[in-house]
Amino acid sequence: MPELTAFLWFEDRAEEAANHYTSIFDDGAITRVMKGGPGGPGTPGATLTVEFALAGLRFIALNGGPQYRFNEAVSIMVQVDAQDEVDRYWAALTAEGEPGPCGWLKDRFGLSWQVVPKLLFELRSDPDEAKAQAVTDAMLRMGKIESSVLQAAYDDA
């Protein structure tokens, strides 16, 4: 069976990013750090890649140089059960980053994330189109998603 791993290209802050991400997630762990060798690639002795895991998903962070940058076309979604978890992950991931609309944000490394309560998907999947649309309309007016606002929009529709 194949394994899937998200591969993240950083200019030169892969180890810093991996340490940051693993400090945010309770089960986060760095599993391997590879250094550049005398024959390359990378600077001999400097971190080349960092392998780590978050919530059961494997990642490899590469110090690949300035050729590529993250953009919003790819994001990592964090789905949580409760509003306090939304608040915690939102605060940790936007620290030195920038909040965006509809639960999206960029962290301090430029990587896009979505922090979303599972309630959003539950309410949005209601067969009552008016209720589902009211939840969508409420979400579209938010930065950080607030479960109580979603629930009120649903209940009032």
C-alpha cells in the first residue's frame, strides 16, 4: 500500500517551521533530520530536510532555496470539534502570520491553513437549502470561524 507524505519547500527555515508546527499539535513529532553532505545537495552539515508528523499526517520540510514560495492554492485544513480548539489553533498559527477570510490564514512561514469546526460541515450538509445557505453566508463574513455564529444562522433560517 502506498504512503502519502506532504512535502513542503522552504527557503531556509524548514527546521524552524517543523519545530513550530510540532509544538502546536499535541501529537506532533519530528522523526528525522537529514543534513547536507560533502557531495551535496545543500550546505554540508546544514539541515536539508526535516521529517515530522502532525495528527497522523506525515510531512517532509526541505530547505530548497528561494525558487518557490507557498501560495493559497494549497492549504492544510485543521478540523476540530470545539470552539476552544478553533481559538487555540487559530492563535498559534496566526502568530506572526496573517488571518484571512472564512477560516483561512497564513502562518509566519507563508503556508496557508484552514482552521474549521466540524460543525460547519455538519450544518452545511443539511438538506434544508435555506439553513445550509444561511450557514454559508455567515461563514463568508468571518475571518476566524465562530461556531456560535454558525449555529445561530442555522437556527434562525
